[in-house]
Amino acid sequence: MELLRLENLTKTFGGLTAVKDVNFTVNEGSISGLIGPNGAGKTTIFNLITGIYKVTRGAIYFQNVPIHDKEPHVIAGMGITRTFQNIRLFKNLTVYQNVLTACHHNADYGIFDAALRLKKFRRQERELKEFAGRLLELMELSGWKDKVANSLPYGLQRRLEIARALALKPKLLLLDEPAAGMNPDETRQLMNLIRRIRDEFGCTILVIEHHMDLIMGICDNIIVLNFGKKLAEGPPEKIQQDPLVIEAYLGEGGMPGA
Amino acid sequence: MNWFYIEGVLILAGINIIAVLGLSLLTGFTGLFSFGHAGFMAIGAYSAVYFGERMGLPFAVSVVAGGLVAGLVSLFIGRLTLKLKGDYFCIATLGFGEAIRLVLDNVQVFGGARGWPGIPLKVDLVTVTIFNIVGILFLMFLINSRHGRSMIAVREEELAAKVIGIDTYRYKVISLFISAVYAGIAGGLLGYYLTFLQPKLFGLQKSTEYTIMVIFGGIGSISGSVLAAFILTVLPEMLRSFAVWRFVIYGAAVIFIMIARPQGLMGGKEITLKGIAGILGIPGRNRKTARSGEV
């Protein structure tokens, strides 16, 4: 079943067209990959889906509801969240506080419930804390609970950012180069983690990545971008054979066997 | 030094604590700098005295109502300025504070630049203490709720706060509203303590003073703000014998703290009962059970 649909999505910055007439769909429960050379418009598409950039032309539908004119926090509330290429944690807060802050959508008590410590506040706050604790355990971050986010090793910061995103119980999770700066061993662990997240949290994943092992290893469907346009789409086997993709990555003379 | 004088200093410290608590929420926890809080204080002061003396409302009601008027004005100002980024918001508040002072200078209904004399003295140490306790508790409970955490998220990383579903604009407006209410209440208490109001009281210097207190106490710490407001109110009084040199010493003390402890007195931490027990060597409940567990 279709979860996300991009229709003729276009984004221009002044005279520069960063994304041009891109169409693709993401199916529920799938892991999809978004690849392409640097500057192809991958992160721009993430920024458009999450509402950080305004769409110039075209449309984005999430569960058949148009979301391209909505504010980022509304889109997040509908079940789409993301991580960033350059990690954006709440740096001076602890690991636990990072996750707990993101849990706020699972509670609905008001400011006066909090100020007067009413029953609703106490019950919901207890539930939030339990949930945040469970999430840290699932993501194997419990041991780092009270460490300040900034002091974590790089790989764990990435994992914490994913944990924070999962605190929203998202339907669609966008990962922007989650394996950047990781060694092959860490990348393998990350692949398993992404699969586990899909299975245990039941969320759909769209991932931007340059590590081809990761993309080819976990994706059901791959979308290739080049110069803001969609170049190809299909399962990993098909993409690997596609002459257009090989040309975009290696240049014309790089054709195998040529 | 007689008790009347000491009580007066303590009352002024208490009033400053309320204003600084409010500014602490905005600057320390939400990360927005304001140089116009004396403006909200002025609105609260003049409204409270108007409600109390012209309309005959009871003292406590008129002070709280004065705070709410300041809050309402902040909603209006917030709508106009909170979409501005960082420094621009700060400059807009500076302009707002000065505008309020000049309006009061020129509107004759409230006495204009000559001031509003003859306000009855209705504030004593007990009143201020009650307002302080309520103010501190409200802020503590707010900060330790999902709303407070969302405000801290705005301070820490606004873009990340947005993508985890926090309506950052709304939380900025709420934070400004609450801090304006605190400033307004502090203003009302000041009016009823000084028994005299004058626009000159609420100039840029006052706004700056409060911002200094928040930073002096440490960004993101309630106990730091309280401590700083107290110390920086009492210090110039203790230095009275140095006459004209006292504000030089005051300034030097602020500079010294900023160099020696750039994170402020408390550096984002809080004074807690558990912490005090730890320093005094009294075993807390948790540690007691841990010990008996070992045996």
C-alpha cells in the first residue's frame, strides 16, 4: 500500500532548480533508498517532505493527504520525522532528556495540569518516562542514559538521533546519510538496526546514503536522482545494471566492459 | 542598620527575583534575549495601580490583573516579532521597552513624566515571599513538564525541535507571555512598595540589569536566577559606604564572575534538597536502601 507520493515535485532557489518534476511513491512497510551524486537534490527532497522548505511546484501526499503546504511540526505530528546529515541533537542535554523531549506527542496534558501537578499530569508523565526508558533499552543506549549528548562517540550520536526520532512513533522515518563517517563494521550494525526498526516499530523507512553496500543490502526499492531529476527507479538488481545510473556515477567512459 | 532598611532591601530583592524568574524562562530556558522587560514591568505597574486605586479592586487581584495585562500586550508584541530570528527579536524588544517608557512619559492620565504619587503602601515582606514561592513553584513545575522540555528544545536546536513536532513559534509566544506576566506582577509590587511610579524607573537600564542577573546566575537555572537576583540587589546596598564607587565595584564583580565562571553561578544546574543533603553528608533515601542492600 502506498504511504507517500511525490507528484511533479519541483523546488527552485532563485534561478537554480534543485529538484525538477520528481515523481515517486513509497510503499508502507518498505525500506526505500534515495541515491545520487552530490548536489543531486536528495536532502532538498527530505527538506520538502518535512516542510522545512516550501514546495515551488507539485505536490506531496502522505496517506493521500496533501502535506506540501503544512508546517514542519504539523507534518511531524502526522507521523513523518527525520534525522539530519549533520547530526542535530540537543547537545547540552542528556541522552535521556533528548529522547524524553521528543516523547511529548504521546501526552496531551496542558500547562495548568503541570503547574498544579494534577492526576492527568502525573499519570502521563510516568508513562512518558517509562516509554523513554524502554526506547533507550531497545536502542541499546541505556548505559549512556545520563551522559550529555555532545560527549557521546559519533556512532552513538547517530543512534541517539534515530532513537529521538522513534520517540514520535513515526509512520515514516527519513534517514539522511545515517552511515556517514562510519567504518564497515559500524555500517553493518546500522543495516541490522534499520531492519530491526522497520520490523519492531512497524515504520516505513526512506534513506539517503552513499554506502552502496548498505543501500543494496536493505532497500526494497531505490530511487536514483541526478541534477534534480529522477534518473531511475527499481529494485537493487535492476539499479545495479542500469546504464544511465552507471554513467551518472562513473561517467561515460566508466561503463563496465567498455 | 535598622530592620526597616533591611526589610526594604529584602523586599526589593524579592521583587527583582520575580522579574528575573520570568526573564529566566524566556532567556535561560527558551533562548530568547529581551531588552524590553522593563516595558512589561511598567505596563504591569501602571495597570495594577490603576485597577487598585481608580477602580477599587483588592490589592492582590489588581497586582495579578496588572501582570495579565502585561501578558496580553506581550501576545500582541510576540505575534509581530517572534517570527524574527535571534538578534532581530532582541532589538525589537529594546525598541518596545523604550516606546512604552516614552508613551507613559507623555500620557497625562497617569501623571506623565512627573509620576504617579500617593499610592498606598501595601507590600510587605510576607506578601513578596508568598509571590516568590508561588512564582518559583510554578516555574519549577513548568520546566519539568513536556511544555518546559519543548521550550528547552527551542533553545538547544530549533530545527530539530520542529521535526520532532514541537510548534516552536507557539512555545516562544507562551514563554514570552509567562515571562511578561512575571514582569508585570513584579511591576505592580514595585508600585505598591515604592508608593510612587515614574516612567524613568522602567528604562533600558532596568531591562539590562535583569538580563545581567539571568546570565550571572547561569542560563537555564531557576536557583541560579534567584541567587543572582538576590546577590545583585543586595550587593550595591552593601557597597553604599563606597558612595560613587559602588557601581564600579558592582560592574567589576559582574565582569569577574563572567571571566571566572562563564556558565554563570549555577551553570545550568539546580540547588536541590538531595544536593544539599549530599554536601552535608546526610545519606538520602536512595543511598540508604543501597547500603542496606549490600549488607
